[in-house]
Amino acid sequence: MFKRFKSIEEGLRKVRLFAMVVTLGSLAISGWVVFEAMRAVDKANGRIYVLSNGKAMRAMAVDPQENLPVEARDHLRNFHHYFFDLSPDEKAIKVNLDRSFYLADGSAKVLYDNLLESGFINGLISGNITQSVVLDSIWLDTDHEPYAFRCTGLQTLIRPTRLTTRSIVTRGFLRRTGVERSDNNPHGFMIERFEVETNIEIKTISR
């Protein structure tokens, strides 16, 4: 009789051990399934499909903060292109400047009004002068918004008889908060307190 009880007790112990192993195994499998499911959801959230010529193309979503310096510099290059690259054509000048005004606050318009009042814009048109600016470097502080920037580059004025090269330094701040992306402002930045720090002639050569 004692042996029978001992045998039953041993059998129950084995059953309990087996049940515990099965339970732990189930919990481990469940945890793995949950982990894989969450990882799959994260991958799916980072996957974007865009339509191009009727075809679906996959693009990856990234943290906007990672691309901030790249987008900010491109925004600044675009603004300088529209604001400073001017041909001796009144309509073309207006088109470019209107585009630049979408990328900056009223400080850019004030600077343009000053150039207009000084006769610089009319001088471009009447003198058949083409102006362009190429940025050599862009310093940007992305630690605190609004982001301070300082751009250095070369300004070229092409006249019928001579070519003038000037160094140009501009500065200001970039704000992203409260600015929506749009066709006119694809990066969603706004230039504030824009000013030309220095603009010095380097050389003039005859053509």
C-alpha cells in the first residue's frame, strides 16, 4: 500500500513537472510571437509606397530629425537661388522673388524693397546684367530652434563688358514649428531675420 501511494505521488510529481514545462514553453513561444509581431509592425510602419507613373514604389519613412540638417541646407540653397539669381527680365525677377518669399518671412521682402528703392533691381534690367550666387558653405546650429545659420558664397554680376565677383555672407534663423510643407515650401522651413552680413567686391575683369 505504501509503495502504491509512493508511486501515485511520484506520478503526480511527474505530471506537475510536465505541466510546468509545457506552461513555460508556451509562455516562451507566446513571447517570441509577440516580439516578432511587434517587429513586423515597426517595419510596416516604416514602409511607404508612392505612385510614380502609375507604378507603386517603396520608400522608407525616417525620423524627420535625422534629415533636418540636409533639408535645412537645401531650403537655404533654394532661397538664395530664387532671391539672388536674377536675369535682366522684370517678369523673371518677379517669378523668382515670389518663390523666395514663400521660404522666408517679411525680412526678405524688406531687403528686396531696399534693393528696389536703391535702384539696384532697375539697374539689372536697364544694364542687361545677370546676377547669380553660389554658396560655398552653410553653417547651421540645429541644437535650438529657431536654428541660426550663416551662409558664405560668391556673387557674380555679368555685364555686357565686364564680370564682377563679390564675396557674400548672409545670416538669419530657420523655424520649422508651425510651418506646413507645401508645393511652394517643400521642406517646411521659414527663414527669419534674414540679412546680408557682408558683400565685398573681390575682382572685376573685362569680357
